[in-house]
Amino acid sequence: MQEYDPSPTKKGTYRPKHTASARWLPTRPPRRGWAYLTTLVVIAAVMTIVWTSVAPALTIPKLDPPVLPTFDAGGNQSLAIGTDGKLRAWGDNEKGGLGDGSVEDHRQPFVITSNHLWATISAGEWHTLAIATDGTLWAWGWNSWGQIGDGSITESRLPVQIEPSYKWKAAAAGYGHSLAIRSDGSLWAWGYNFNGQLGVGGIGDRYTPTRVNYDTDWVAIVAGDYHSLALKADGSLWAWGLNDHGEVGDGDIVDRYAPVRIGQENQWVSIAAGEYHSLGLKTDGSLWAWGMNTYGQIGDGTTLNRLNPTLVNSASTWAVIGAGGRHSLAIKTDGSLWSWGENLRGELGDDTTTMRTGMVRVGTKNDWVALSAGRSHSLGLTDSGAIWAWGYNFYGQLGDSTTIERHTPVQVLTDVKSSVTTTTSSTTTSSTSSTTSTTLTTSTTGGTTTTTSGSTTTTIAVTQFSDVPATHPYFEAIMGLGARAIIGGYSDHTFRPDEPVLRKQFAKMIVGVMELPVTEDDWNDATRPFTDCGLDDLNSLYPHDYIAVAKANGLTEGKTATSFAPNAQITRAQMITMVVRAAQHANIPLTPVGADYAGTFKKYSDATHGANVKLAEYNSLLDDLQVTGSPAAWLGATATRGDVAQILWNLLQMNQE
């Protein structure tokens, strides 16, 4: 067997030292062989980040909600979303996979100019998929087999929107194929399909998204080089595509052209797919692996391929997983980072280049919260929002301004959006609009900005607010809106759900939920809609332009005909009225209050807000709001940040149905 040598000689030339060079592009990638062309899988963890006064601890994964990645390691490139919602990219750019309009490599992170705020990212070999906070799907880079999904086979060096009519909640980029889940839970695939990795029932490339089957309960996806994995909302595991080494996990070595269920268990919560191997986590925190094991990437102490999911070790404290080219990474619930497999370029981060068939700890830090494994390099995120990188660095994929490979983690970027949980709609969960949702979720990192949502080669991610535990009644709503950059937290990692909300703050949030465009031209001081807001700051859209858009779209009529009282606290009744107006503006069908109405607010008869409150409750817009004491007194009191998050989350779900 020839040694794999990732060191390039010249771009575009073939290096005979290994059979599948990263720079030599065959007409089709080899069906079998050592293609070290990985599709790195990210943050394959379904986890909730729990903050303590001493150090962050990760909980054992749960299926609901899953997690979507906000950073990813591709073949030889890396991308990350900052707390400001902007995308950073660095490394190999030969096929335009960084999205800056050029083919020049970058040795350190740079901001990709865009009009969008980004929620989740997935990097393939040379192409990239990303979902914006508005749920739109974008792709760019290499496109030889239609993996961008725009109907062509022409590479794009800038982001191209895919199927603008639809909203998306998860995406995964493989070597030459792409997967994505729509907001309705349906699964779609496109690109290279010689081994059935699209799951559409046969082979043959697809140049636009093609539906995989008619199921609508898909919640998580990952794309390996030539195989794919997915989870359904019931916790079942499915796989398809190339199966030479058992990477599908069904006990055979026959390629699968459509999803096949792996076992009969409903305990899977997180998945990761590498070059020719797969990883999975179960609800009990146990770690499983299958597929190729020539380099120890299974982690069971052997080099024997595994055709079925195999328990890696006896520990039951695993929270995050990632599968790279021929190596694997994982984080335990105590925040420690572990690695195993191929280590030719230091991708394990243990300060050696020694292959490991069993797990080795990476350093002594206990603040790791998310990770991503590329082809021969690795990325990790700490609770402070810092990205660390190690491994192969010829193209600058580590982002430390050099091309020197690193055998231990080096910090390369700060203020990165962390993992964010997401909720999932499912036939097995409650059908009320407030408790079921699509797999977009959120949270913010340590910054003061609002943040993201996502998807993944496995899932999307954002850190949890320290004062909003998973048991908080508004947890799902707060995390969900955070992922869409509609709400944000404070620099101390708190959200402060019990604090009051000002009228100007609410105007911005409801405009964001309704996805109404806002520009600096929306407020004109000479013809201002309200006289008590002062002059507009031309360097900021907040609050004037948001207030103007809310007024123009009928979401608010102001405190009076000419005043808005921007710094006054908004009452719950006022909040509800604005939400009802927003629903009506969006043509969301609201059922008139029927004679059967016997809700909490049946006796509430306020002339301005009474009818709207009843209409909102009758149509489930008030679901999960924590009403205490007298209904009238509760409505007249100031709305809290938690109240606002919940009702806007309810509105968002109705607007997506």
C-alpha cells in the first residue's frame, strides 16, 4: 500500500505518491480507493451546553432538540459564523469554496461580504452549503456533478440561492453531493450519485434538489465522502450510499441506493460521517462507530473494519462527535476533547504524528463545546467562542497566517457563534404550534449580538444562555429566535428572560420575525410617522427604521396618532395586539373566535385589546405563555423578554406552516 502524502507539489498536478490527490481532479472520483477526500462532519453533536460557576459541562445528548453547526472544516478549508452573523472563511479556495469571488487561498479568516446573516454552515471537499437566518439556502464552489444545486455544472465563486421558494433548516455537504432538510421535514439531495449517496432509489447525478422519499420526519443529516446518514424524529438511524467498508452500517458491503434503517433502536441522537466511516451517539451517552478502520478511526483498539455499529468503549459520557478523513474526534460531558485514527499531519492534536487505534486526550482543557473534523485538519470551539485548529496546513486551513502544520491546538479566531439547539417537528411530538417546530434553533455566544440557526453535515450550534436552562418554560422559544438572530443575549452569557421589554425593542423583534426588509430609507425625519422618537441615526437602523417599517406594515398604530413612546415598556396586551396585526398582515389564517371559546381571557373586555387577545388565544398564538394571577392584571403588566420570545416564536411557527 502506498503512503498517503497530502503535501502538494503544484496545483492541478497529479502526485503519484497516493491514489487520489486533493488537487488532481479525475472525471469522477474513484468508486473504490483511498480517496482521502473527506467531507468532514461537524459538530455532530446533539447537546445542550450547561454553564456552571466553575466550568461548562455538556449534557448527554438528546434527540430533541438537535444541533446545527456554525463552523465547519472542509477538505482543506474552514468556515465559521461569527457572533455578528457574518461568515468567515480561510484555507483552500481553488474551486471557489470560500465564497469570496476568487480562487485565491487565504491563510487567515476573512469576512465574506454578504447581505445575509448566517445560521449554519457545511463545508464539503470544495463546495459549501449555508443557511441564512431567514431560512434561505445558499451554495457555492465546485460543481462538477451539480452539487451546488442550481441546475448547472458550472462552479460558482459566490453564494447562489437554491430554490428561493422554500425555507430550509439543515444542510450537509459531502465530497461531491449535497443533502438538505426543508422546514416541513422533507429530505432532498443533489450532486454526485454513482454510489447511491443521494438516496433517491438509483444512481445518476442530480443537478437540482431531488426529494429522497415522501417522509417528513427527518431531523438531522450528515454527508460522508460517498455515503449519507440521517436521523428521524423518532430516534431511528438511516443510511445509504457507498458501503465497501461497512460505512452504511447494515452488516453488508453492498451499496444502498435508498435509505435503509440501521437496527431497530430508537435511541440515536447524533451522527457523523467521515471518508469511509461513521459515528453515532445514543441517548445513554454511549459512542458507536462503524466502517473502515484501517487507520484506527473506529477507536476500538483494532484496525478491523466494522459492518455494524460497534461500541467504541465503555464510557457513557460522550456529548459531541466529529468524523474526518481518517480520524475521529469527540467531547465528553466534562468538556474534555479526545481523538483517534490517522495522525500523519497531527490532526489528532496530541503533539505527535502517531496513528491511534484507541482514544487519546487532547491537552488538558475542559472547556471544549463543539468540534469539526476535516480531511487532515481539525477545529474545536471553546466556551469563550474561540476557534482552535490543528493538523495539516499547506493551504492555510488552520487560519494562523502560516502554512505550518500544527500538532497541538492553536487559537485562530474569536467571537464565533457556538452550538445551538433546535427543535424538531414530528408526528411523534405535540401538535400544538408552540411545542413543535422545525429544526432551526439558536442561542448566542458570549457576545452581545443575536445569533443563528443552522443545519449540518450533522446539525447547527449555538451556546445556551446561562440563565435559560433546558427546563425553562421559554427555552425552546428563546433558543429558536436566537438562532435566527432575532433576539440576543448579554456579554455575560445571560438572556435575562424576566426583564421588561421596551416598545422600540419589540418593534425590531417583530419586524425580524416577519422577515420584513429594513433599510436606512424607511425613516425620513422630514416625514416621520411619530414625533417623539427624535432624529434618525443614519449609521444605524435601530430603532427608527424598524419602527417605521412596523408602522408602514400595520403592525403598530403607535401610542397615539403621532407618538410611539419608544422607551416605554410594552404591556402584554399591547404585545398581543401587535402580534395579531402581524399575523393578519402575513395573511396567516386566523379562525374567528367561536361560541365554544372558553379560554383564560374570556372575560377580558378591554376596548382596544380585548378582541385581539381572545383571537390570539383561540388560534394558539398564546400557547405556552406563563399566565399567573388575574388574567386582566397579567395582560396589563409589562411584557418580559421571555414572554416576547414565546409569542414571537408561536407567530414564527404559524408563519412557516
